[in-house]
Amino acid sequence: MDETWTRQCNENVSSSDDDDERPLSNTSRSGADGSSDASSSLRSGCPVRTIVWPFTCRWLSCRTVLSLLAMSGFFNVYALRANLSVALVAMLNDTKNNSWRFDWRSDSSVKGVVLGSFFYGYITTQILGGWLSQRYGGKHVFGFGVLATALLSLFSPLAVNISVWLLVALRIAEGIFEGVTFPAMHSLLGRWAPPMERSILVGITYSGPYLGTVISVMLSGVLSDTLGWPSVFYVFGIVAVVWWLFWILLVYDSPNSHPCITTKEKHYIEKSLATSNKLPAVSLKKLWLRILVSGPAWAIAIGHVCNNFGLYTLLTSLPTFFQGVYGFDIKSNGRVADILRAKGILSTTNTRRLFNSLGFATAGLFLALTGYSRTRNEAVLFVCLSVSCSGFAQAGFAVNHLDVAPRYAGVLMSFSNTLATIPGIVGPTLAEGIAHSDNDSTMLREEWRAVFFLLSCTYFFGAIAYVVLVSGEKQSWADRHQTKRNDYEFHELNSEQRQPHSALSTVA
């Protein structure tokens, strides 16, 4: 089966000049025993790998396969996160089935706890996710985070029937496992994304959350109406488990451990990442100290917090705004950034400044205009423009982790995402506290105007702070080597000392 897989992979490759699409043959990388890495990793004769890789070897680079599978992974992550908001409405309106225990249906405070419980778990594992992915590799940490969340989602209907507080505990657990996903993915991208392709690869990867949110909300409504609200949890949970099988079989922690990567692609990635990944590891204590005193690291964190403050508040509070004020019930940038940098039109630092400022300034402007909208259609238009324009910032702060510290991108993401999770808890509560005059429509409109003005100011503050502090260059602390033997270290994966498809392991 191994030889058949290799022959198929090689036969499916065109003889064009694009060496990037030619797979590495088994004979080109042999282990110490004379057998190839590819052969040793495929002794199980996995039919999925046998069928899929010949196709991807011909049409897609390995780093593209990684970004597409990562995008679908984040699709699942956000689908599992967002489906509860629709399912909750359906389950509370399910008056026909008396077997479900909804004695809390009229208690709005309990409903708020159910919806917000996810973030209480989510904030606790950001730093842990960065440490685990740096030590063991992002592939397994990311995959296990999604798998565990999917399995817990399958038990949601059972938890609801037992106790609402069991559902809350289950949602907190889902947040705990999902908390490792973003740091793990940035750790993977730090090993796979060439500097001049970071914006496009990150853009593809992080389009998954937006697709997952939108599509899951739409499908959850359809599933609730046709198959009942429990199907929302079953369908998305099963889809995520199936995705995990493909992820664990087809994704590798680094180019060195991939059995089907082309020689040219492997050398291109390794050369573009220079020598930073070959330097000795920085100690945990020193790394965090240097992050905390680094201006560029705080630029990323401030941008991340300001972006999420606006986004999370909008996602959770917009239905209340439209219902209260208008009586309305609501049921390609990365590529441009890479071109500007590759052609020398703008430096990496100025490219990040441009796109982050463009995203934050336009998002803030349209949010301010939302507060002064006179009709429901105007409000919808301004909100849509605000959310859409904020996407420019994906080529700003969102990818900047990989510029500043490619080797420790997962750790840096855990730092910024920990702080950026706080708005998910504070933002909706703050909006409810400001806009509370339900019996006075004029006063309610003024209160919501204050909410949107606050969000707008947050975006502009984030834009200014980012411009002042940002750097697109790799920081010196990201390359400095460890000097004390007895300090804890972040050990990099040394692919040459292990099999490509080995289990989690640490290499000193």
C-alpha cells in the first residue's frame, strides 16, 4: 500500500516548471534505517491518505492544504459556539414537548448566564494553549480542542434535560477546550507561513469563524424547524468529528515532518523563515517578561481587544437594539497586503499600519453613524458596513503575531487573545447597563447612541495606539537564546528526530 500511495502521488504530478507542486519521493528522504519518512508514516495503509494526497499533491501546496483545513476547523469551532443562540430560542419556545425541563424559560438572567458561560471557560486556557502548542506542536492541540468541543456539544440536549446548570457547566467546558485553538493555530502558521504569504494564509484560515457564525445561525434555524432543536447540536457535533479525522491524517506540525511536501516548497518555507527556528529556546520566564515590556506586543493586544470589544458587543446586543429601537426581530484584503509588501511598495510595518487603521477607522465611523440612523434600513446598512470594513484589520493586528515573533506566535496569540476575551464578558453587560430604558423609546434611542459612540471611540483608540506601537519586524527577544539550564524552556519540535506522524512528544 505504501508503494502504491507513493506511485500514485508521483504519477499525478505534472511535469511543469512549477516544482512547488511536485511531491517529494520516498527515496529523497531516508531515515537512519534506510526507510523513507513517508513510508514509515504510511505503514497503516490509511485509505483516506491514499486517496486524498495524490489529488492535493497535484493541485495544492501543503501550506494551502493546511490553511483550508484550518479554515474548516475554525468553521466548526464557531458553528459549535454560535449554534446555541438559535437553539436556545427554539428550545424555550418548544411548548409541545413536555419532556424537556425548561422551568427557567422566563428568567432572563439565567438565559444570559447560559449564553455568556462559554467565555468564562474560554479565557482560562489561552496561555495554556500557547504553552502546549509551543511544546508539543499545534496540530494535536488544535485538533483535540475542536474534537473535545464537538463531543461535549453532542451531550448538550441531555444536559438541558437534567439541569440548566449542567448545561452551563458543559458550555464552560467547551470554552476551556476552544480556548487553545487560536494560540495553537498561530503556532502552526509560524512554522508554515512564509513572510510574504502570511496575510493571505491567515486571511484564508481566519475566514472560518465568519463563515461558521453566519452559516450555523442560518442552518440552526432550519434544523430546529424541521428536525427539532436537539439536531442543531447533533449535526454540527458530528460534522466536527468527521473534520477531525481528516485533520489528524492530513496535517503535519512542520514542513520537515510532512511526507508529501515538495522539495521546492520545503526549502522555500525553511529559507524564508531564515534561522529563527534553529536558535536555542527562550525560557518561559524571560519570554513572558519580554512580551510584557514589548511595545509591538502591546500594539497587537490593544488592537485585538478593541476589535473584539466592538465585535462581541455587536454580535450579542444587536438583536436587542433592533427590537427595542425599531421593533425589528432578527432571526480579499490579505492578498493585497502581501502584494504591497512583496513589491516593496510598503514595508511590513507600514502595511500593518495601513490595513489596521483602515479597518478600525471605517468600522468606528460606521458605528457612530449607526447611532444617528433614522430608519431601520439605514441602521442595518451601517452595521453591515462596519463589520465588513473591520475585516481589513485581519491584514493588520491579526497577522502581526507572525511578523513580531514567528517562533512564538502561539504564545503571543495566547497573550493577546486572553485580554481580547474580556470584552466578550464586559461588552454585552456594559451595553445592557447603558441602554435600559425599555419604556421610553426616545431615551432608549439616545442610550443606544451612547453605546455606539463608545464602540466607535474604542475602534479609533485602537487604531491610534496600534499606529504608535506597531512593528512589522521580528523582535530581538524572539531570537535570543536560553542561558540558564535549570529554567523551564519552550522546546521546538525537531522533526528530524521523530517520525512524521508520531504522537505528542517533547524533544530537548
